[in-house]
Amino acid sequence: MPNSKLKVASLFCGCGGSDLGLIGGFQYLQKDYAKLPFEIVYALDFDQWAVDTYNKNFEHPAVCDDITHVDFNQLPDVDVMIGGFPCQSFSTVNPTKDTNDDRANLYKQIVRFLQIKRPKYFICENVKGLLTLQKGGIIKKITTEFKAVGYNVQYKLMKAVEFGVPQRRERVFIIGIRNDMEYNYVFPKAINSEENAVPLRTVIDELAIPEQKYYFSERAVQGMKNAKNNMKRGLWQDLNGPCLTITSHLAKTSINSRDPLLLVNPETELYRRFTPREAARIQSFPDTFELNDSEPKSYKQIGNAIPPVLMWYIANGLAKAAKNSKQVNPIKHVKASEMLELNFDEVLQEYPSGIVNSNTPNPEIDLDYSKNVLISLVKADNLEQYLDLSAKVYYTGKKFPSTVALNKLYYFMPHIKGKGVKDLYFINIARVGTRKEGQPDNDPNDFRLVFEIEFVTELFPDYKNIHLNIWHTFTDTTLGKIVDK
């Protein structure tokens, strides 16, 4: 039988919490989480230690590399992309962090992947702060860019405690489905509440353990007692309820920190931190999952991970949506030689004096969003003219799609490879001509379309990536649709 599994690329995979949940086929707290119809064919992370842990647990090896250096064109095609892009800059724990630093902008690598590989679906995860920072401006900025490259996007704050995980972890999940797909993704409904949550005692075998290295010293306890009253101190967890959020720095847990810990003996004031295995259980990793040989690295990887059980429910919802979805108005990936091309001789006969002959509008009063705009790739040898806005003529290639409604064209936007679109030009004249007009050594019978253009305005303050879905050209696309994207 043919392989019916959806192929997946996992970016920022870490030690593999999201990947384990996506694949399924594991047991946690005596409950089976069935295998899901996904197959990971590519996984990537920058942290070699995390990659080492990942490769202990999965058949498909992860690659250790800087995502900004990866040529996505060389990767296999996939149906799904998953990625918990780094979230430190969006954390509510430290709201003073710069939300425009390099780490905060790593989501743009996901945008780049979506634009190049065009998977049908994607799942992204991030911290709760993504929804509230800059009064919701950050989540709007990110989802707008996902939409701009051709995806319908929905997001929701999900609580791990509501899905059988003994932890009050809250994370934002963003689901994207390519906008040529008919779909019906529904976020999973909670199976637990805070009141009937899985208690911490289900994953803590015993409070008093023999390994002394996990206990806090008497001096540390006295330091806590002498600390300022406004400090969060000794956040010991009630075993009959869920745990506070497990963080990535449990190895350095202070008794004065925000990190959860255990009170072993109230009378002697004996506290300890969680062991790496206990932390992994709190995150819903099964005991069969191999941890890193380094305990500090294990704590970091576990704290950064997506709880596998929570991811399983998210992925199961996507599996159901994918099973019932179909492609509508599918993008046809055909070779230029197979596409119906424009016959320049016929165009010249039909429009002997020019296809378009108009006057430049005043952008402040005349910008018409109902008019059609042609978007086409700019070749490297013409790039400088479009970057400095000095371009006056655009020549199409020798081949041009016959589906473009030439007599409706009004605006032109150059698409800069790797950047996208930004600048809007008005088409003063569109006609049949040759490159010999500007380059005397060219063939006088080598006809193409010639657009005499004039810069009007910057449609966007910065370049916006969009998907060119008919050859290298949009067909019958209005200016308003581009703005909406």
C-alpha cells in the first residue's frame, strides 16, 4: 500500500516534545496515545545537545544547524511544518526584553520556509505573552506575515492542565492551512478542568529520595526566610493539584525563584528540586523517552519542550482536518514549456497602438484599489533600478502566461527575489516591443511585452513576501487583494 502519512518538517525541534506528540504511539500515565498519520522527514535545531537527545529517541535524525543558513530549496517537500520558534523575547517573566531582537525575529524563518516549501499545514507554538505584548501587536504582526504568504491562520491559548498533564502550562498554538485548501480545523476541547486536573502525585514516586544533590541546604532555606517579603519564596507544590510551569533553568533553581519545588518535610523545612525524570514526567514525557547524559542540559531541554500529550491533541485535530480537506483552485506546478503562452503576434494585431495608454494617477487621491496589478519577478541585472526607484521600463520574458488579462492591467509591482513586494508603479503604456529598443545588440524579432512604468508609492513600509502562484505572475489580481493579503 502507498504511504498515506503526511510528511513533516520540524523546525526548532529541540529534544523532540512536539515531534513525539505529533507522531504519537506512546503511553503516559497508563493511557495510550495512538499513532497519528504523520512522518517526520526533516528536523532541525541549533542546539547540539538537544539534537543529541532527539537522535536518541527518533528514527529520523535531526540536523544541527543555524536555520538562517539553511537553503530550504534543498529540503524535501512536506505536507506539514511544525515549529516552536524561540520565545525568550516574548516571555511575560521578563517583559523588558526587546521584542525586535534576532531571537524574536526567528519566526521570519518560518515565514521563509512557508514561502519556499508551501506545505499544506503548519503548527507553531509559543508563550502566553505572545498574545499580550504590545497590546496584541506581536501576535497580529506574526499572523499577518503568515497570512501574507498564503495561509489561513487561527490561534488559541491552550492549557496543558486541561489535557491530562499535571502542570499549569499555558501556550499559544497557531494553526495555518494553505489558502487553496478547503479545511475545517477545530481546536481540541478540554478533557479536564483545573478542579479535576491530574495531580502532581501521579508523577512523583516519593518525596524523600536518597540523592542529596537535589536538596536545598539549610543556608539556602535561611536565605529564603530572610529575603524581602515581596519575593516569591519556596514555591512548594501541593501533590494533590497540578504543578506550576516547568521552566528551562531547573538546574539553577533557587529557593527564592519562581520555579516550583517540593517540600519534603515541613517540620525540618527540607526542600528539594525535581529530578530530570520527574520534570520530564510533569511535561508528559513517557519514561521510555531517553534524557540527555548531562542533567543541566536535560533540565533546559525539558523546560523548553512542548508537552507531548498536549501536542498529540493538537496534532490529532489536524489529522482529522487533513483527512476531510481537499484542494480547491489548486496551484498548478507546471513547467514553463507546458504552460499556454501569450502569442505576441496576435496581441500586436489586436492592440496595434498599445494595450494600455493612461495618465499617471496622483497616489494621494487617485490610488484605485479595484484596479488590476501585475506582479512579476525582477531579474538580477535589473535589480538596482528597482531598488533605487529609477526603473522606467519593464520587459517581460520571451514567454508570458496567456491567462493575464492584459487590457485590465493598471499597476505594476516588481517582486524582488528573497524580499517580496513593496513598491507600486503605474503602467503608462503597455505594448508589444523588443529589448532592442534599449539594447541594440538584441534580436529585432524577439518580441515581448513592454511596460513603460512610473513609480507611484510604497504600498508597504517594508518588503512583504507573497506567493506568485501562476508561473512568476499574478493573474487578474486587484490592488485591494494585495493589500488584504
